[in-house]
Amino acid sequence: MAWAGLRGNGSACLQSALLSQPPVSAPISLQQLTDQLNSLENEAAAAIQQAVAASELEDLRVGLLGKKGRLSAVLGAMGKLPGEERPLVGQRANRLKELVQSLLNQRLETVKQGALTERLQRERLDVTAPCRYGPPGHRHPLISTIEEIVDIFAGLGYRVAEGPEIETDHYNFSALNIPEHHPARDMQDTFYLGGDRLLRTHTSPVQIRHLEANPPPVRIVAPGRVYRRDAVDATHSPVFHQVEVLALDEGLDFSHLRGTVTTFLQHFFGDLPVRFRASYFPFTEPSAEVDVQWRGRWLEVMGCGMVDPAVLEGLGLDPNRWSGFAAGLGVERFCMVRHGIDDIRRLFTSDLRFLEQF
Ligand code: DAH
């Protein structure tokens, strides 16, 4: 072991010589036994003093005081002395035993202390050393865009809702008033998973799932990943992100929709002109697309409308009592406009030279 190696093997030699002495043989005198005990004491003391490891001390203990140890050998020879001399040797042997035991204990303490001190030295920490900094991570621009959007709606009293990315035909289409063979399905060709399961093409199914589980009034914002069978180019990706908005209550009308969407867009993009254009979505009536004037150009940024009564009826809600509005937006679009990013693929290729700019 390291300790023995450092100190040379002098103590090892001494120990093995000490421990391998043959048992004493008869006949024997009191003087001889006393001499043997004396020299045993001297040798033991020297060997213990030189031991540098707990295991060496244990070997010494066994060799000196153990059943087959040196002391037992001397005591065995004691039987050959006249009866009146035996107690003298016995007492001497007991003192020796106690002495050896206490020397072993003391040395063990010292050895342990030495090992501890050595370890403390070896494992010393230099708290003044300059540290190595790793590059600090930060949020992906898409994630911070989602957080910013959700934050604005949270400030307007909306709660976050989520739904599964693997949807059924029912939630993704039928419940949103998009029956089979309806041309609106062509605009959202998706990945079918077999049975009636598919990857959701928009976050609008969260509207249905949320209303099924939560009676109105509701105000929710639902961010998430959506999928479409689109070829990849500068503005299309088969995976992208949307945020859905839904408010359903008594007495909501188009002015609430207009006010909410305008407030949101002006928080996100700054105080820019916003316009609503009539449009069509199967699950809203009337429907609109919303543009913001960004650097002199009208940019289409989201769809919205008043929740279609047919959707409410499908959920067993009375359209004469409950009304509301919904809106949906593409996160990539918001992120690209805000940061002047020219190609959607940059958001998905994980190139640190690009991402580190944000
Ligand atoms: N789900 C639509 C889409 O993906 C976006 C949308 C339009 C959502 C109008 C709405 C809405 O909630 O009212 O194209």
C-alpha cells in the first residue's frame, strides 16, 4: 500500500520476524520466561511504533495477543514452572497484555490521524482559484415567444390549458364543425396514425377538451405543438407551434374579441395599426383574419372569430346563453417577425451561432 511504499519495508520485516518466532519449548525457568516477556515487550513496542496502517496494527494484535500469538505461547510454557512461580509470570503477562493493548490503541489513533491529515492535505480546495465558467444556457427564442404571449393573456385574466398532440378525428375536426369531406380538411392535411388517431393540425381541439371538462365562464390560452403535411421551405415546417385563445361567457360579442386581440397585439408588437379582415373558419362565425402594420407592410398574424353556435351545441351548451370568441396564432410567425428572422428552418436546426444571438 502507499504508506508502506513511502516508508520502505523496514517495519514489515520487523513485524514478520516478530510474529513468526517459534513457540517456546521446555524445559524452562522463571528467569527465561521473564526474559522472554521482557524482550517480547521491547519488540512489540518497537513494531507497534513503526506500524503505519490500521491493518498492520491488526496483524500485530493477532500475532501478539491472539489465541495463537506470542503471548499465548509464553503462557503455555508457564505450566512447566513450579506452582508458586506461576502467578509471578501470570501477573507479568497480564501487565504486558494491557501495555501492548494500550500501545496498539494509541498507535491506531495516531495512524488514523495521520491518514486524515494526509487526506485533508491531498484534497485541499483552493477557494481563491479562478473558476471555470461554462456558457450559460438560455431559452430558445420560440419558447420565450410562447412565454411572452402567454404572459400577456395571463395579465388579462386567462389561464393556461393544454391538450394532447395525438388527437382523434373527432376533437381535431368533427367537434370543431369540420365534418368529413368538408373542404376545410384539405387546408390542414395531417399525419394519420391509424384508426381515427392523428397528429393534431392546430390547437383548436383544446377548446373542445377544455369546455367538456370545465363549464363556462372560461378564459384560456393554450400553447402547443401542431403538425401538418407540408414540405419544408423558408416559411413551412411540418411541426410548428400555435397558441389558442378562448373566452366563453354570457354577453360576449365581437367588440370584446376586437378589444382583446388588439390589446394583445399592441402589447406584443408595440403600438402598431391593427386591422380585421373578414374570413372563414368552420368553428367561428363571423370569422376574421388579423393583420398588423409592421415596417410599412400589412402582415397577417392570426385568425379569430365568434365561437360558432354549432360548436356550442355539440358540447351541450346553450348558444342563446353562452357566447364567446376564439383566436389562433402561429408562434413561429410571431417570433420571426419580432426578431427579423428570414427562414423558419433556423428555428429548428439548433445552430448555436444563430441561437446565441437571442
Ligand atoms: N385553428 C386555426 C388554424 O390552425 C386558427 C384559428 C382560427 C383558431 C380562428 C381559432 C380561430 O381559434 O377562431 O388555422
